[in-house]
Amino acid sequence: MFAFGDYNTSDLLWLGDWSPTWIAFLTVIGLAVLAFSAYDLRDLKLHRRLTLIGLRGLVFGLAVLLLLEPALDLRQISKVENHVIVLVDESQTMGLKTDDGESTRFDRVRQALEEFGPLEEVGADDHHFDYFTYGADLESTSRSAIDGLEPTARAADLTGAIEEVIERYEGKDIAAVVILSDGLDTGAIGRRTARGEDLDLGSRQLLESLDAPIHTLAAAGEEGLRDAAVSRVLHDDFAFVHNKVSVDVELQAIGMGTKSIPVTLRRDGQVLQTRSVQVHPEESTYDLSFEFVPEQIGKEVYTVDIPHYDGEALYENNQHHFVLRVIRDRIRVLQVVGRPSWDQRFLRRLLKRNPNVELISFFILRTDRNPQVVPQDEMSLIPFPTDELFRDELGSFDLVVFQNFNFGPYHMGRYLGNIADYVRDGGAFAMIGGDLSFASGGYARTPIESLLPVNLPSSSAASAVMDSEHFNPELTEAGDRHPLTQLSFDPERNREIWADLPALQGTNIVHGATDDATVLATHPEITHGGEPMPVVTVAERGEGRVLAVTSDSTWRWGFEHIGEGGTAREYQHFWSSAIRWLIQDPELKLVRLDMHRDIIAPDTPIDATVRVFSPDYSPAADVEGVLSIEHTPLEALTDSSAGSAEAYDTMSFTTDHGGEWDLDRRFNSPGVYQFEAQVSSPAGPLSDDNLVLVTPDFAQYRDIVPRNDLLERIAHATDGYHAVLPDFRPRRLQFNEPRFVEVHRREVVQLWDNIFLFLFILGLLGAEWTLRRRWGRL
Amino acid sequence: MDRRTFIKSLTAGLGLAALPGSVWAFDKQHRITIARLQYPGGNDDPRPGALRRLLQEVDKRTSIEVDTNIPSISISRTELFDYPMVWLAGDRGFDPFTDDMIADLRTYLLAGGFLFIDSAEGLSEGPFLESVHREFDRIFPDRDRRTLSRDHTVHQSFYLIDRPVGRVDVAGNFEAYFEDNRAMVLINGNDMLGALARDTFGNWEYDVSPGGERQRELAFRLAINVVMYALTVDYKADQVHIPFILRRRNWRVD
């Protein structure tokens, strides 16, 4: 037996397995029977006819009801609590003071959370309150734990927190989400939605997917806030030297009244430009941009800063530092050619096809020996601009190539010293052979001779300066591994490749290499002082590099090699590598100091490696070197009186078997740390430098003006409630009713399986039969 | 010539004469020459000696040093690649090239070789040019033959040329096949070598029409420009030359 009092809900069930078609069919049958009865009983008085039809209809209805097998589903149930998700912003800006000057934004949140106690009690049967904090990540917590928390997170990824909630509560019942924040979302919604703008479709769809209202409680208003900030600096990580660079700056000013704020751009602490921005109370965000031209390759620390004003909420956001890597744009090559030749033609073709090369060519098309039989204005010749090339513009070239060029006829003797200085200051120079080159070009005892990696014969007799025989240059040991001549990593295979190349035709005679030069390929027969004569030779000269190729027929390595069934790859590789090596492509430096991150936080391990190579580019193991470190305080980047670069530390190192040494250091003091790695080599000291900027992460302080408009729009998009603390009415927080129940007890009572119902139907049939007989019908 | 100059010249002459043969050879190997292509059927040397005349003129007027020995080579890979510039001339139709010749010529041109085709027919569309077009439809079935514009670099590689002329003036501008921006084949219908040819006594071999001796001089200039173009390609298209060239073209009276 059961008692209805044990159950608090019920449902009517139909247990009969009848399809709707059958039910419809039975209904039609019933209606047909009643219609037939009405016709059959048409001669009876109306009340008798209706009585009999009513009895028959009732019997038929009850019979159909029996077939459908009605039952009562009785259940004892209780509701399952759904979730009220409370998200508390614990980012750094929540620690800023509010307009009362005493409590912080986070204090306001703590006060508001006190109101959640009664709320939890009132809705204890229906809702469960889940508390989370969010910064860069979502963390589960409790209301009491939040009381003792300090906001220190360096991000406030509200969007990420919402996405995480959606994932964690998938398939669960959410009553509502309550967000307590200053609205400074560093996540996607905050970035996509500018101040005063509506949420975009993607953000709205994300919020609506919660299927619950989002209530937003803003921690503070803008009232009383006074701050000027360099809120955003947009710049590329790389810039090209001698090319204009744009840096876009967003300035934020609130509570600053009407005034002009100077914004200064500095490079390595030196003022580059200053712009004034007129701020006024009606607007809080101002955009401006700087344009400048980096003058040298390397890393530079730039700073955008504004003055400190009294009463600002904080000063950490008044400056923004960034590191710009200034790299070479296109390699500017000056090709000077004494006369048109196939060697010149194929090298020019190669250089012109290289998108990274900007080629400036000057060919001597006519000399004094050629009579001028045609008026000058019917010719396309231009003067050879020696002054412009070798005095004014020389420094703008990355590489100067003298290809079978003799300087004498063009009165260039006075510029040769400039070229030598240019190379020693970091430039590059290549001399390619021919009858106008090396000694036969008159370069002996000129500044160019001291630059060349080969010694020139003092005699100018043709037999002493040139040889005409065909030959295949032979690689030296250094040539096996040097990037210029390394066509294969396997030295044996490399030599085979070189041996298979077409022979060169003729060479200039040189008297060996200079002491500090590296010979990569030699003549197979001609010797000097018992040593094979160099054909391809390289050397370092001061900060620069030089190359000497004593033949003017390397073009045959490309063109003629194709005729022999080969490719031009070897020719292209040789010259492309030569250019990269000459211009000191960072990938080809013998000492490399690689800093894998430009900016790090204090007390973070620095990720740096020193790599040392032998002149032939094999790893230089067990090489001793010195790493010196200079430190410039961060303050000195905006105030020269705050200090300057000072020696910080000096460390000795020895490279391992792979020619590497890893630097394992941490720096606590913010500032710029400049490193220089030095090793000694037969060619003199080699060095490389790099820097790292150590600075606390102030990203969260870039924009501190509360974004209550964003919070309001989030609430509005989900029919939630928005309030600015401390004005908060807890009763306005509406929660969804729980959608799920828990069944504790259940019983199904069949209504059709009952003798009384059966007897009742029989009684009705009997009454119909009796009345019909009495009223004269069979 | 005074006595001092005479002694200097004599000394220099003796010095040069005393140089070993290998030095002359070295001197020779960097000199520029043009190979003449032999082909089956037709007449591949309709203007004997004219190419040598052209190179002599190049040597006289420009800084280019030339070797006036004109090799005559077959269209084969083994010979083509010794000469980055080759010349194909004719005055009548010729037989189709073999498949190997077609393949070798295509490889040669795409690798950086340069071919100048000169019709001695004096017709804008004669049998020789028809044969040339037929063969080049096989060599470059994937490339169009294009007519050079007046401002193409070949018209300003040394002299400023307004109109390409030769012994005759019937064909208008050169036609060309290109690889990127480089014209690797130039086709001329105005008999350029006809204007340059001299007989063994040094007299001009053919009259030049309709422009007479002025036209012959212009043909020389054009021929020199072609050699200069083969060596320097688009050098005169470099930005540094453009203001000078524009200024001079504006000065000129056509």
C-alpha cells in the first residue's frame, strides 16, 4: 500500500502501447457508432434518444480508456542546486585607491562579498555559490579566502575566465555569473571592444552561451581618479636601418584637467623627439605617432615617457620601454667594372636577381683610347661620379666590388684611402681579377694593397702579374669548411664538386696571402715562396672584411657548367655566400652572442649563448674568452642625471666541445644590461655584443581607468544586473531556478486495472439495455 | 712626334714584343667575341667578314676588348657554352633543326646565352625569317615573341637610337624572346651586317637605303648597342642613368 502523502508530485501516464493512428481510428469508430445510434433512435423522444446515445458514448469512451491503460506516476522529489559563479578580479589595478582615497578597488569587492553571505542562506536550497579569482588564469577559491587575498596578478583575462567557466560547467546548471572587477579585461573582449563601443557579435555569442544572466559589480567609478599614462605603444619588433620607422603611442589622461602634456621619445636615453598633447576633461584617450630613421644596425632601447604630475594614481605607467632590432634592409652593393665582360655580366645578373641586394653598378664603357666620333648628346654615357661614390655615399654601401677595374685613368688615387678607412670601419671590399685588376691595375703600394688579403708583386711586367693557363683551383683545409667554398658538408664530397667545375681561364699573379688572411682555394701549379698561390682569399680588416678572387672567369662555374650538364648552383652559392660573409651576416660571424629574449622581468634567468667558430667555421672548442657586462639603470633612460652605464661584471668562459658557452645569470636591478663577448683569434680580437632590458612587467598598469561601460554592456547582453560599488542591492541579483531534480521515491499506480471500473461499465450497459427495452426498442 | 715620345713608344713596343706567349693568351681570353652559328640548309654566312668589322668597330669605339677571330660553331651544347653571345644570319629559308639542336639552344638561352638573328633578305617577312619563326615556335612554345619598344635598353645601351635600321629599313623594331626582363633573342629584319660589310679593298659592299651613309652610321651604332646590350643587359635601365638619358633624348632633334 502507499499513501499519497509520501509523494510531492505526480504525473498521468498512458501505459497502453497504442499508436496515435489507432487512437484516431477508434475515435472515428466511436463517432460512427454514435451517429448510427442517433439515426436508429430518431423516432424516440429527444430526451430518451439523448439518454441512450449518452450511455452508449460513455460506455465506448470508458472502453477506449481501458485500452489506453491510464496510470499515475507518483514521485517524491527534491530540487538539485544550480551554480552561482562568482568571478573576482585579482589583477594589480584592483589594488588602486578609489575616489574615497582610502579603500582600494579590491576592498570594495571584499565589502560586496559580505552581502553574499545572506544571499547564500536565502537560496541555500536552490543555489550553490562557487567562488573564483581570475588574473591570467582562473583559480577556484572560497569567499573567506578572498578576504585575505591581495590583488597582484599581471593580467585580468576576464574573457579567458568566462571561457574556462563554460568549459568547466558544460552540462551543468548555471544560475548566474557574478563578476566583481574594474572592467579592465586584458582578454579578447576587452581588446576587441573600445571604450564606449558595443560588444561585437562574437563576444555576445560567447556570453549568451552561458545561458544564464551575468551580473557585473564594478569595483570603482572614474570619479576622483587622476592619472596620465603611456597606455599603449605600437611598434614593430624589427626595423630596417636608414628606413623610416613609425611608433604609435596611445596616451591616457583622466582627471588631469586641461593642460599640455609633453610626450618624449628617447633612444638609449637620448631625446629623439618630443610631441605635446593637449588634454581636456571631455576625452581620456589620445593618439600620436613618432617617425624616425635608425642609423645603425643592432638592438636599441627606446623609451616613450611623460612627466610625473602630482596626485597621479601611479607613476609606473608614465613611461614605456621597448627594444627595437635594427636590421639591414637590402644589401647595398657598389659594383665598379673597368670594362664590360662576361664575368661582370653574369655576376650582375646574379646580384640583380637577389631580392635582398640593391645593386649600384658603374661600368667604364669608353676610355680615353676610344676616339669620340659621335656627339656626346647622341650617346647614353654618364660621367663616372667618383666624388659621390667614394666620398659622399661610400658609407651607405655594404659592399664595394672592384671587378677588373683600374683606378688610374679616373684620378681615383685620392679616394683609395677612403675605401681603406671605410672597410676598417666595418665595410666590405672585394677585388675580382682581370687584366685591369690587382698588380696590373696599379694597386701595388696604394692603400688598397694594405687592404687586400694577398701580396701584390712589385714588378708591373705583364709576365709577372698574369698567367693565362686554364686551371681548377684546389681547396685548402679552411676552404673545406668556410661558407664561401663549402658546397657540401662532407669535405671529400666538397672537393669532388670543386674538381668537377669548369676550369678557370687565367689568373692574376699574387705573392702569397698576407699573414692574417685565410686562403680558401689555391692555384694547382703556380707557387710563391714554396706555397701554392692563393686564388680565393679572405681576411678581416679592422671592423670590415675583404675578399680577393684572382680570376675573371668564375662565370664559367655557372654558364659553362650548365653546358656540361651541371647547374649554376655552385656559382650562385659561391657568390651569395661571399656577399653574406663580406657584409658580416650575423649568421656568419665567428663570435656570436645570442640573446633569446630582449626583455625579461627582474630575477628571471637570462637565456644567452656565446658561440665561437674557427676561421673555417668549424666550432671552436676550448676557446677562452671574456664576457663583460655593463648596467644602465632604468631611470637613466628617462633622466640622464639618474646615472649612466657602469661596468657591472666580467666573466671568463671557455667554450665546450661544440664551441658554445651558456650564460646562466639573473639580474634583480631593472635596467639595460649590455654584454660584450671577446675572444682572441689569429686575426686579432673578435667580439660580439648584445643587450637585454630588465624591467618589471607594468602591462596591467598601462590602462587603469575603470571600464564600467564594458561591465554594463556584458550585463545588458545577458539580462543581468549592473551596479557600481559600493551602491549594490543584493536583491537585484536574479538567479535561474534549478532545472534539475533528484527523485527519492517513485510509484506507478495503474488506474485501468480495477474491478469497480469494469462493473461500472457493465452497469452502464445494463442501464442502456433496460431503458431501451422499456422505451419500446429491442 | 718628338724624340722623347718616339723613344717611349719604341720601348713600350719592344716590351710588348718581348712578352711571353702565355701573356697574350691571357690577354686574349678575356676578349669578347661572337660565334657564328652554322645550321642545316640555307646560307649561314651571307655577309662574310661583316661580323669581324662589327667587332673592330666595337673595339675602336668602346672600352670592350674584342677578339676579331669569329668562330663558326654548330648548334650543340659542347660548343655553344664557350660563347655567351652567338649570331645567326641568313638570306633564305633553312631546314628544320634537329630535336637536340632545339633542346640545346633552349638550354643555352635560358642559362644566360644571347642570340642575335640578322636577316640579310631585305624583306620584312622573307623565307629566312619564316624559318626562324618556325624554329623558335619549337624552342619556346611557351613564350611569346614580342616587339621591342623604342625605350628598350638596347636602344640606349651605348648610343641613343630612335629607330633600328640596317642596310634597309623595312622591318621596324626588333622582335625578341625574353627571360624575365632580359631579351635573350633579338630578331632583326633590316640586314644589319649588310650595312657593315666591306669588300677586300675596304669599300662598302652594299648600298644602304633609303638613308644613305647616315643610315650606315646608325646601323653601326645599333650593332654596337647590341653587343653592349649582350654584355650589360639592363645596366642603362638603372635609376642613375635615367635622368641623363631623358635629358639627352629631349635635346635631340629627330
